[in-house]
Amino acid sequence: MTAVIFDLDGTLVDSAPDMHAALNRVLAERGRPALTLGQVRGFVGHGVPTLVRRAMVAVGAAEDSFDDWHDGYMRCYGEGICERTTPYPGVVETLELFAARGHRLGVCTNKPQGLTEALLDRLNLTPRFAAVLGGDTPFGRKPDPGVLREVVARLGGGPAVMIGDSAADIGAARGAGHPVLLFLGGYADAALDAGAADAAFNDWAMVPGLVEAALSSGTVSGRQVV
């Protein structure tokens, strides 16, 4: 059967509240002003180093203190990784439907591997995925298609569809030669062109039909579902 691969933050789960809390703990420890949840949502998508650097720039912290800030964030986020994080409405039901149809499921995220595995465990989602790769593995970080190719290979190869919420997800899918669906309820910048994906959606109930269309034709012809 076909592989369906998901981004994690901003696609399967709304994890920004816990990232926001962790970053603000780091800021408070260093005597810096707090960031808003909206700011942190805009920082997500390209891995922890980018998240931390964007936060540092926002408060005027010196780049040479990056290691300290990064270590602080990893500690704070690891301690509170799943206090307010939840799957988006309809996600669990969609995963169950895909599994019932025999699809092989994977996760391809720029979140570090250890944090990814910890979060999936806390949400009881780990058994649903046969392959999970984070952004700190030797296979690269999206939009590099290498990490997506590796997830597909671990799922047995063949046809695959990527589902994400960002330009990084679209870039990885295009580079790997797979159709991509864009979740409009995630963390993507408002300037992102949804037409760059094969289809865009707000409602997870639409996803099984969009995936089937993508698999039958190799694309869903830029059709946008809202």
C-alpha cells in the first residue's frame, strides 16, 4: 500500500503552547521580556536552532550566547513537552482510517528526534507510525528532500504523499517527487502560497479523499479545499 507521511508541529499537533512556555522560561531565566504565543508560532517550522535564533533576535540577545540559549530551551521544553499540546481535531480519526485502509504511516519533522519520540509517546501516537525521523538525523532537515526520501524508504518505498503546513514541507515533497497537501490551520507564514501544494485544507475530514486523489493521479491538480 501507499505511504502517507506527516509533519508534526503545526500539522498533526498544536504544540506551540508548550514551545511558547518553554521559550518564556528561558527568557525569564535570562532577564528578558516574554514573547507572545503568536510570535512563537511564527518561529516554528525549521527546527530548534532556528526557533531559538529567532527568539534571540526578537529580544536582542547576542549570537555568541546561542549554545546557552539552545541548551536552556532543550531543557525547558523537554520538561514540559506535553502539558498543553494536543492533536488537531480530526487527526486521530484520520490516522485510524488510514491504518484501516492499509496505508503505511510515517512522520517527517524538523523537531529533534528525541523530542519527537517523547512527544509521540506522551500523546500515545507512537504505535501508529512505522517510521519517524527528526531534523537532527544524518538525513538532513526539510526542505532538504533527503529526510523525506529516507522515511519513504523505511516504509517500503513506492508511492507516497506528504502532509504538512509549511514551505519546508512543500520543498521536501517537491524535491523527493511526491504530492503534498498543505494544512491551513498550522503555523505557516501568511505569505505562503497555498497554491504551491497540490491541495490545501482546513478540515481533516477532507484528507482521506485528497490523499486518494493524489495517489490515483500523482497530483490533485492544485485543487484547494477550505
